[in-house]
Amino acid sequence: MITANINGIPVHVRKGTSILEAARKININIPALCKHPDLDATAACGICVVKNNGGGKLLRSCCTPLEAGMNIVTHDDELQEIRKTVLELILSNHPEDCLQCARNNNCELQKMAADFGIRSNPLHRINKGIAPDISTKSINLVPDKCILCGRCINVCQNIQNVWALSFLERGIKTRISAAGDINLADSPCIKCGQCSAHCPTGAIAEYDETSRTWKALYDTEKYCVVQIAPAVRVAIGEAFGYPEGENLTGKLYAALRKLGFKAVFDTSFGADLTVMEEATEFAQRFVNKTGPLPLITSCCPSWVDFMEKYYSDMIEHFSTAKSPQSMVGVLSKTYYAQENKIDPAKMFMVSVMPCTAKKYEITRSEDMFASGYQDIDVSLTTRELARMIKQAGINFEGLPAEEPDHILGDYTGAGVIFGATGGVMEAALRTAHFFVTGENAGIMDFESVRGLKGVKETTVDIAGNKIKVAIAHGIGNVEYVLNKIQQARDEKKELPYHFVEVMACPGGCVGGGGQPYGVTDRLRVSRAKGLYLDDIKQDYHYAHENPYIKKVYDDFLGKPLSEKSHKLLHTVYTPRPLYRR
Amino acid sequence: MKLILLKDTDGKKEEAVFQEKILAEMKKENVQGKWQVVRVADMGIYNKGVAVKILPEGFTYTGLSLDDIPALVRTSIKEGRELGEKSYGLKDKQVKIVLRNCGRIDPENIESYLESGGYQGLKKVLLELKPEQAIEELKESGLRGRGGGGFPVWMKWQFARKPESAEKFIICNGDEGDPGAYMDRSVLEGDPHSVLEGMLTAGYLVGANKGYFYIRAEYPLAITRVQNAVEQARAYGLLGENILGSGFSFEVDIRLGAGAFVCGEETALIASVEGKRGYPSPRPPYPSVKGLWGKPTVINNVETLANIPVVFSRGGKWFSSIGSPTAKGTKVFALTGKIKNSGLVEVPMGITLREIIYDIGGGMLNSYDIKAVQTGGPSGGVISREYLDTPVDYENLQKLGSIMGSGGMIVIDESDCMVDLAKFYMNFCVDESCGKCAPCRIGTTQMLEYLDSVSKGKAREDDLPRLKKVAMAVKKASLCGLGQTSPNPVLSTLRYFEEEYLEHIREGKCRAGKCKDLLQYSILQDQCRKCGLCYRNCPVNAITGNNKQGYIIEREKCIKCGNCFDVCKFEAISRG
Ligand SMILES: Cc1cc2nc3c(=O)[nH]c(=O)nc-3n(C[C@H](O)[C@H](O)[C@H](O)COP(=O)(O)O)c2cc1C
Ligand code: SF4
Ligand code: SF4
Ligand code: SF4
Ligand code: SF4
Ligand code: SF4
Ligand code: FES
């Protein structure tokens, strides 16, 4: 611990704490534009400067550790003037385009300009005029709005280890782009959207599909149905001023009906179904040796994309089960349409996801058209849905909770925890235990699969079998796990794992790239907690006990891994070796 | 024909006597026919008694008495050698420590370096002194970094010495990105071993076993010479395992600079050696604690390292006897601009600007008066002529709004426009800003916009406080030295020459005639012979009239190309 003074107030902090953090501890907010709590400081904006011992060189508080005996001043006339000028400089090189911007009302730069009371800018306008990159249909790059804070590059390289983005050129011409100045769609980008979730401005945002959704909703020919993913319910509240992690499932269903959806499904039902298929796959591989172990989860499209690009030798390890989103998609245009005598051609399926990559998933291969139509027509992010609710003039706070539509809306606690890292594994193990032993696991210690540790490794006992599992979240963490598997395979050693879960986003989908802005680890934990509480609240905690899952199998699919499930609920993977690092 | 120039710089008009004496002596020596003795009006030397300059050799002597003439004629005219004691300028006030061997030894032969006392300093450090004693010696020498910052060398080494680390590194910064500077190149080319010796000494004292020469790719000869020096040193047991039996081992590698100015900044340089984009990063951590590959790293400039062998061979005490109270030893400057003798000069710290310019540089090149001196390279500042008697050291230059930088020194005269000058340097900074941090990236461009509008007469008076405000923010909030110093040209010209800015703004006038957009061309009717040459040569038909009534220039149409001015045979076009 060290002691120093900030604005005359003594502070005691751990050695290594930045001046910025230390000041926050005593309720002094030093303005900062490029620093993000998830990321190491890039020191790019220069707004956070402070004085030590009355002058000399200013220190960047975001990246300068507080040292014992320092006398920091965070605000005085000179600092205010410098900060304001730096902000004016940034604004002079930024389009004054808030009204047409993805981040309007939700932008760190805009907020800072408002906080500083900027009313006019005396400086010269320096325009950029760089074409946006909308090649991915998942995220848009709008370099004109980029303030070159470096967060996106930082997250893409250091957290995700994808290295899709980079700065090109120098000086005033510096711009953000896919590395190598190619289209993002042709780059290693896996569409996880973490860059957009960390961007302080509208320079990287989700590919907006709200207009297409509105059009469908107002089209009387169309029969619009919708599904919401687990992680959406515990995050959307942030857009409406609810406390962190509050579960708003019932209100969401109600709001979606108000928007005009004729049926409201829940992706958590799909998650239950994914568990059934995947746990069966696991049990068969484990017991009957029908395929190689470890089995690796495949419900995260960014992860699938990453694997197809960089680790295609892992394809045989991948669960062929489709993601929950895709399962609900295909069943809505087949089973649900049949049961309710709706022409699937007229159906318009919208998914609301915490995720930008799900936009990519819905057309990623022919298997996504298993119903004979495009199974899911549009995938929206949590952020887009929040905007639609506001635009529709729905008083979200005042809505009474509603129930989902049956069958494709009824879920168990196992399905809903899919949204948090470790959740897929936990849900699958609950059911795999049943499949292997014929009985439900008693109180199993699943705590070791929860939480934000980058790679969680544990062993679970199923009928005396030690099942070794690993859970990685944040793609950057996956290398460790995969290397271990590859090494054991190459050296013909004992398997390091039997079952592996990977989620591309830190924290899993609760921390997804399409979630409300401003994510921090604290928020990831709160959102996950909301899901675990939902699990507790449910009548069922095992996917195989979901009566509607049973019904779908009885009525329609037969049994897990049946021919029909294979046709509708499974997919194949293709190496895309075109991308090499 | 050879020339002997003669002038009594005290104005006592004794040239005639001296001329006679010289001619007489030449007759005696029997060399009279080949030489012409010329009395000149100005030699750029003032108040130094009788001065003589011999061309083409360029020997210059001052303070001559008639008694000196026989020796002078014999040695310099007959034998073509310089006469030491009366020699003026370049010899006079320079002290050669860094450049001690340049031009004197064979840089490709280690023997030549050894003969001149090379590797004696290293030997002393390795075999005689305890490391603490050596650091103490360095401290006593008062040697500070010559790469711009002026950080005490002993302290930097001490910082890197302290932490326990299996790996540490020494980097020699030979990036020399400042366009006007070439002292590091001269040293690397002319005396590579002294830099290598400096690195070895650093390596031993810091506990590093690996060094990198980071040299600009545009310096192929320097690279070859360093490579050669490295090989020879290895052959002589001065590099590699167990150097001189001391148990100390050291290896070096050469890395080529990518060409960007900012890559000379230490953290950017390290990133570049690591194969990353050459962006600076925040300090702390300083490289001496966490540098190359995260390990303690000493990074020193070429000139700094070339001083090291001397510090140890002659002792810290001797070294500190040269220089000013806060800066010891010498500094090499690249002297240029409107000055007679351009070139590299090595002077003791604390010498005045006037001495450098007049005594060494030989004074002003043209008939214009000196206006200012620009020091510190593109992001340095100008110092007005009132301050010519300031002793040159880090602190003094900074107080005057400039910097030592890498040692550029450009003499500016009345024919230079300060706005134009600031614009020129700002252009450089705009081009060289790496773009990482907002204040520098956008601020330099904004400052350039303001300067541009002043130079075009489009600025308003209240733009000046804005320009200053931007300059201050860039200075204070930029991440690295480039941004922090980039406003110097603006702030320093505004400090000493604000009235020139105001002239541009208020009167639309550039007194030096450098800002093209402010020029007005008109025809002086009483001088015009109505020949119509200008009329026919104007590319935009801005000149109207005929050979009866004469011609006029329509200001709105004129694009200020200057064709009319150039073609008129009667000086009837005025420009101003
Ligand atoms: C933009 C910029 C360019 C620089 N270029 C050089 C250079 O070319 N050579 C150099 O030795 N130092 C250069 N420096 C200074 C280095 O960062 C560093 O301070 C120096 O190499 C340390 O050596 P010294 O302590 O021996 O001076 C530069 C600094 C900045 C900010
Ligand atoms: S990024 Fe922010 S400041 Fe820029 S236009 Fe969009 S909302 Fe406005
Ligand atoms: S979406 Fe993910 S992989 Fe693509 S650029 Fe952004 S952070 Fe990188
Ligand atoms: S795109 Fe966004 S996150 Fe990336 S550098 Fe620009 S402003 Fe920062
Ligand atoms: S972790 Fe979830 S939100 Fe993130 S990319 Fe994967 S599926 Fe999408
Ligand atoms: S001050 Fe300029 S050169 Fe230095 S890091 Fe910032 S942008 Fe780059
Ligand atoms: S927040 Fe510190 S430099 Fe941007």
C-alpha cells in the first residue's frame, strides 16, 4: 500500500494503482476518453492529464501509477483549459453528426463535450472523408467517427488475439481499418463485436437491421415471430435505467408483442434443445466412442469462425449441434408453422441476441436454410432492440410481465444459464450425467465452472468417471486450451479434457458484442448473476426435464440425434484456410 | 589563381601596411607570382584586429601583428600548412572530444583506434575500477545525454543497474531523424570504435550482455563501418565471451531504422526493434526499468556514448572541467543557415551563441543582419539576436523557448520571414507526427492551418490567442517529445516576433517577401516603357492595356506567379 495526496486528500492504494483509479476511489473523476477499464491504457487522448507537485510535465493519469508522496492536482484553471482545448482538437477532426449517429445519446465523446459545455468550436474544421466498411453485415467501421483511442485494436489483439484491426497511415491521416487495408469481411475478423462494445464513439457499431425489422413488422403479409437470447434479459434494463443485472424477461415478452410480433419465443428453449443434442453427442462419444473427445461446444458463431480459420484440425471435435438461436429458428419455420398452420414462406423470424456474430451466423452455410427458407430472417442486437422499444413509444417500465408463446418459449434453468461463461458446460453436464447414469446429478459442484477466470479447468465425477472439462471465454484464452489438446494428440498422450466450452466474448454472451455499452467485469458478473437467479427461479433445472422439449421430440423430432434432428438441428464445418497468421 | 584576403576588422585601416609587408615577404620567399593579395570590405569577422584569409585552403588568421607575417607567408602560403597559434575560429574555440578521432584515424582499422588510446577507458573500467567507483566517476564527469533530453548518464545507468534481471540491454540510438543533423553519422563513420567502447562500458556497468546499434537505413557507410568495427573488436577479444579476461561477455547486433523521425524516440525505437509499429508509449515505466522485451534497457545517443571512453581514460574530473555549471563537456552542432562557415562544430558547453556564429562560423553569409538563431532541429525554437550572448546549455536554451535537441543550429537573417519559418517547421511536425495521440496529431495540423492563414493574410487578430492556446495544449498534453516540442517554432517566433505576425494579419505584409500570397505586383508607371512584355507573359491575362496608354495589373486576377516581374527589362514591376 502506498499513500499520496490527490487534491489535498490523502489516499491509500495498492502499489501500481493508476492515478486515475486512485482518484476515483475518493470520488474524483478525471475525464478520460481512451482508457477502458477492461484494457491497458493506450495513452492516446491526452485528456486525463494531471499535475504532480505543482507543475512540470503533466502526467497522464490513466497510465501513471500513483507513487508514495505524490501531490496530485486533478483540476485547476490550466488543466481545465488544456483539457478543453484537447477536446476541441478532437472535435475539430470529428464529424458533427450526432443526430445521424449510432451512438447518439450514448456516446462517450458526446457526453464529454456535453460535460465540458462545448458550445462552439473556434478551431479549423479538419474533415476526414474516409469510406465506411460495411462488408461484414455484422459490424460497421466508420473511420470518420474514430478518435483513434486504440481500444478496438487493443481488444481485438490482446483480449481476442484475432488481430483483425489496425491503424493505417500516420499523423493526421491515421485511420482505423481492417489490417492490411482490406475489407473486414476478408480479414481474420470473427465478428465478435468486442471492438464495437469497447468503442467510445460511433466508429464501430453493429450493422443496423432495425429498418428491415420495422418493414417486416408493418407488412401485413408477414407473420413476424421473435426469439430472445438468455443474455438479453439481464442487460436490456441498462438501456432503461434498471439496476445492473435485473432480469426483465416478462417485460421483454410484453414489449416484443407490443412491437407487433405475433409469437414470442425464447432462445433458452433452443438452449435446452442444444443441451439434449450435445449431451447425447457427448454421452455417445464418451460411452460408445462414436467420435473423438474432447467434445467442443459450437454455439458461439465467432468461435466457430475462429476455429474454421485457425484450428480447422479441430473440426472433428466440434459438436455438430446448431446453436440455440438456429434451433429455434428452424423449428419456428417447421414445427411451429406446421402446428399452427402458418405458411412458413410468410413467416419472418427475428432473433434478439447479445451478439453481432449472430448476424453472420444466420447465413453462414446452407444448413441455416434447413426449413426450406432462411430460418432466421434478421438478427438484432440487444442495443437495436432497446432502440426499437424506445422508438415505438413503449413505456417499458410500465409494462406488465407476460409469458412467452408455448413450446418454443418454455425453458428450464439449464437453458437460461447459457448466457454466462461456463453455463453451456454446466447445463450440458447436468444432462450428460443423466444420460450416462440414468439419474439426475445430486448437488454437483458446478461453482468451479462459473466466474470470470479466463480458463477454468475442473474435473466432474459422473458415475465414477472423472470428466475433465475446460471452459475458455474471450478468444484470446482459447489458445492455451487448444494447444494442450493438440499437444496431447500429437504426443499420443492422455486427453487433457473430455469436454470443452468456448465463448468468444469475455464473460460469455452476457458480455457479448451487441450488449449495451459500458461493459466492465462488475457488469459481467451482475448480468451473469441475473441468469443464475433465473435458473433458481425456474421449475426445472435440467434440459431433459423440460416437458416441452419432450413434446417436441415426441411430436416431431423423434429423439436426439435422430435423422430428423440431424437434418434440422445439426450442421457441418468447413476449414477456411485462406486466413493464415 | 590563389587569393589572400585582408581586412583590418577593428576598422583602423591598417590593411595597406600589412599588404605591403605580405607582398614583401612573398617576394623573399619567391612565391609572389601565383598569389593575389586583396583588401576586402567585409570578412564576417569583427573586432579581431587584422585578419587574413587564404583561399582556397580557407586558413583564417586574426589578431595579426606585422611580426607574424614572415611565419605566416612561409608556412601557409609557401608550404600550404595551417599556422596553429594565430588560426581563427574553427580551431580557436572548438574542443574536440566526440570528434577527437574523426578524420584523424582510420575508422576501418582497430589498430588505428588503439594507437590513439582506444579501449583504455574500457580496460580501466573492467580491470581497475569497481563498478560503483566507475559510476561515481561518471557522476563526477557530469555527462548528460546528447540525444536531446540531457538526462544524466550516470543516473540512467544506475537505474538500469539496480533491478535484478537475467537479461538487460544497451541500445545505441543512431536514428538521427532530424533532417539537418549529421553528427551521429560522422561519429559512426569516422570513429565507430569509440561508440562501441561506450556501449561495452555501459553493458558492463549495467549488467547487460547484449547491445543493439539502431542506425538509420540511410546511413550505409555508417552501418558498414560499425559492422567492421564489431568484427575487429571480436577478433581482438574486445567483444564476445570473457572480454579482456574480466569475465564480462557482450554481444552486439545492428538494427536498421525505419526512417520515421519518431522512431528515434526511445519507446518508439524499442517498439520498432521488437518488430511492432513504431509508436511511442507512456513513461513510466522508463526503458531503464522496463525496456526492450520488458527488460531493463539503457538507451543512449551515439554522441553520448562516444564521450564515455574519454570520461574514463581522462577521468571524470578532467571532463567536468570543460563546460558550464550545469552541462559538462562539449556538444557537436550542425551549424548552417545564413552563415559563412557551415559545418559540424564541437564546442564546450557554455560557449555563447555569438562565439559560435561569429568566431567559429565566420559571421553572416550575406549583407543582411542576423535576426535569430534556430536550435534543436525541426521542433526546436528560434532565439532572437538579443540573446546571442547566452551561454549554450540545456537549461538556457529551454528558458529561451528552444531546445538543445540533437544539435541543429541554423542562423537566420533579415531576409527570412518568421511566419514562413514556423510554417516550414510545422509542416515537418505534421508529416512526422505518428498520429497516436490526439493533441499532437490534430494540434500540429491546426497550428499549421493557423500559420497558413497568417501567411496568406487570411487570419484574424483573435486567431493568435487561439493559436497560442492550441500550442500550449499540444506542448502540455502530447505523449512524446515530438508533440511536446512541436509548438516550439510557433511559440518562440510568437515570443520574439509577434509584430511580424501582426504585420501579416493587419497590413497583409510580409517584410521579408517570403509569403507569396501577400505579395502585390504593380507596374511603376514612370519606369514603364510600355513594351508590353509583361502583358504578353501573364498566364492569366491579369495585365490589361496597350502600348499607347501603358499597362496595369488587375489585382483580383493576378495569381502572383511573378512572370511579369521576371520578364520586365526595366525594373518597372514592383513587388511588395
Ligand atoms: C521525436 C523524437 C526523436 C528523437 N530522435 C532521436 C534520435 O534520432 N537520436 C537520439 O539519440 N535520440 C533521439 N531522441 C531522444 C531519445 O528519445 C532518447 O532520449 C535518447 O536517445 C536518449 O539518449 P541520451 O540520454 O544519450 O540522450 C528523440 C526523441 C524524440 C521525442
Ligand atoms: S460518435 Fe458520438 S460525438 Fe460523434 S457523431 Fe456520433 S454521437 Fe456524436
Ligand atoms: S469483431 Fe471481434 S474479431 Fe472482429 S475486429 Fe472486432 S474485436 Fe476483432
Ligand atoms: S474505432 Fe472506436 S475504439 Fe477503435 S480506435 Fe476508433 S474510436 Fe477507438
Ligand atoms: S460469446 Fe456469445 S455474444 Fe459473444 S460472439 Fe459468442 S455467441 Fe456471440
Ligand atoms: S506526441 Fe505525436 S509523435 Fe508523439 S506519440 Fe503523440 S502523436 Fe505520436
Ligand atoms: S485517458 Fe489517459 S490518455 Fe486518454
